[in-house]
Amino acid sequence: MDWEVVQLALPLLTEGLWNTVRITVLAIVIGTLAGFLLGLMSVSRVKILEWVIAAYVDFVRGTPLLIQIFLVYFALPVIGIEVGEYWAGVLALSFNAAGFIAEVVRAGIGSIDVGQTEAAKSIGMTYRQILVHILLPQIYRPILPPLTNELITLVKGSALLSVISVYELTRAGQAVISQYFVPLEIYTLLALYYYVLISLLTRLSRWLERKVLAY
């Protein structure tokens, strides 16, 4: 292993790592907000909304993330939105996350005993009141594990953003390889970076699940 090149590469890879973290955080925040909204709309009993959201979720789950990245990247300029590679990547990951999270929220609401909803209706509560006071306070338990899994999935998926020249961890590694021609050393470092990051996120998510689900 060429240790001199490794030392030169570490600052560049670390910068790429922080970009990966920032991109993932932005994507999970946007995706969670959009996914919650879509998940709530999918149980609104408005048929057209249910059909549209179901089609969107099926598309996200049934197509590769790489294709979704290309679609967002090339579609935005066509409709007059110029955001650059970075935000195109963030929006592509958000688009993907929102589809999965919408289904998680829908399933979480569906897991709550229907008897609670019926009892609330019997005392005159509106659907909005049922949603706010009965359903939403309970769904955090069933949806927390899949939400943390989605965060880890997004970290892995962010590596694909290198195909649209987003400067994240993988793209940083490719830049070093093209300059110094040491693919084995750099891809080994990339694997270690991703392994450490995802291991930390996995431990954090398990700790969070234990804390939250304990109450």
C-alpha cells in the first residue's frame, strides 16, 4: 500500500465524508416530512389521493435508485428548475426516501387497533381529531425501526450520486484514483469509511430504539 498517497487522500476523503453526511441529513429530513405527509394522505379516504400515492410508492420501490437519480437530474432542467448537481442529488434521495417513508407511515397507522378509531367516532370525534389525538401519538413505535433503516440505506445510496458528479465520499475517492492511479488503496479506504459511518449509525439507531420504545 502506498502510504504517502493514503496520507494525501485522507483530507479529501474526509471532506467527501462530511458532504455525504450533510446530503444524507438533508435528504432524510426532506424525505421524512414529505413521506409523513404522503403517508397521512394515503389514509385520507380520498380515492384519487390513495391511487396517486400508491402509484408513486410502487414506482419508488420498483425502480433502482440509480435510475431515479438520473430521472431527477435530467428532468429538473426540462421543467425549468436549475439547482445544480448537489441539490439534484439531495432531491433524488429525498424523492426515494419519501416513497419508502410514506409506506412506513401508512403501515404504522394501519397497525393501530381499529377499535380505537371506532370508539373515537362513536363519541363524535372528527377524522382530523382522531388522527391528531389518537393515531399520530402511537405510530412512532412501529415506524421508528424502519425509519432508522431508511437512514442507513440513504447513506449507502448516496454513493450513487457520484454518477452525476456530486462531490461526496465515493466521488472524492474517484478523484484521488484518477490523479494517483491507486484504486485498491482508495477503495479499501472508502470501504472503511462507509463501514465506520454505518456502524456508528446502526449503534445510534439501536440505542434510540431502546430509549424510545422503553416508554
